[in-house]
Amino acid sequence: MTGHHNISASRRRFLNTGFKLAALSAFVLPFQKALGAGTAFMASAKKQLYKFISLDKLVLNTKTRVVHLPTGRIFAKYPTIRRQATFGFGNWETDVKPPYHFHKEKSGIILEMLALTRLASGINDRALTDAHRILSIAFSSTYKSKNGIVLNKYKFRLHFLLLKVIALNNTFPVAQKWEKFQLATGRINYNLQDKKPLPKYMSWIKNKTEFDRKVTYILQNKQDYTSRLAKRANENKL
């Protein structure tokens, strides 16, 4: 009898505990769902915010005078800028001038994307000339360190894009394409010994002979290079 009594008491305690846990779950679950829904909503709203603000404007920090490109890939802390103004993509070349400048460490990718956006409308001489001018900004005095070092000196994607833009531009005579490249890159002398040696695949930026060979190859395969550049421009336009 005592054993039977103990088993019944244990069952009653087990069932009582189960009912309490079930009641607690019923009370807590709606709050968990609400919290989860709230978190999902905030994440979705943040995603939509970045999607919206990255479509048609650049963001200026009026305190630091630094201009940012508000995309998640490049600048993910847009809401942290308290003092801000905006520039439209259509007139950024007029607006983004000293004392205003792009985020220096990210200026290479920003100017690359702006150049590709200009090419997205079609690969023609006018667009190629515009892209050449935009890419040249990356090597200007604005984007040098305090020690005078060109910050985009080793951003080789810029160099390759500049090569293609110059090679495919019919308004630049073949004999002058090396000079166009030199002017665009601020006449950086890559033959000087540096702490960071050039990789072999970039040897063509050292002298006119190697550069001209690259240009010749691009022109021999002009249709292919034009198609590939157009595809890249459409995939990376702002």
C-alpha cells in the first residue's frame, strides 16, 4: 500500500509540474514570437533602408567632409552619420571636390563603380572618355596619404580597367595611349624599388613596350573585350 501511495504521489507531482510548464510555455511563447517577428521586421527594414538609400545618392558627412557610397558592401554604418547631406550621382563630379572627398581608403572601389556606371549606358568613345576621367581621380593628389603616398597605387583592378578604357577608346590614337595612361595614374614610376614589389602579371605598367603589347592584344580581340566590359558595367552599375 505504501509503495502504491508513493507511485501515485509521484505521478501527481509529475503531472502537476507538466501542467505548470505547459501554462508557462503558453504565456511565454507569444512574447518569443513577437520578439522574433520584431527582430525580423527590424532586419528587413534595415535591408530596405540600405536598398533605398543606395539607389540615387552619395552621403556627405558635413563634419568630416568625407563622402560615402552607402551600400552594404562599402559602407555599412550609414545611420551613424549624424550630420549629413547628399549628392546625386548625376552631378557628383561637380559637387565632390576639395574640401569634400570620397572616403580615401575606399576611394578606389567607389570611383571604379562610378566609372562602370557611366559605361553601363553603352561602350562608346564618349562613355570611355568619361570613365577615363573618373578613374584618373583615384590617382590625384586628393587621394594621397599625409606622407604623399598614392593610396590607390596598388589597386590593380583600377589599372586594368583604365587599360581597357584607354585601349578601346578610338579618340585616343594608339601612339598616345601610353601617355594617356601615364597622365591618368599621375606618372607613378613603378620601376623604382619599393617595399611592395609588383607582381609579375602587372609588369606591363612599367614601360611603354609592355603596355603597347597589352593594347595590341585588346584591339585584336576588341569585340570580346567590349562585350566583357559591357557585362561587367551592367553587373556593377549603381
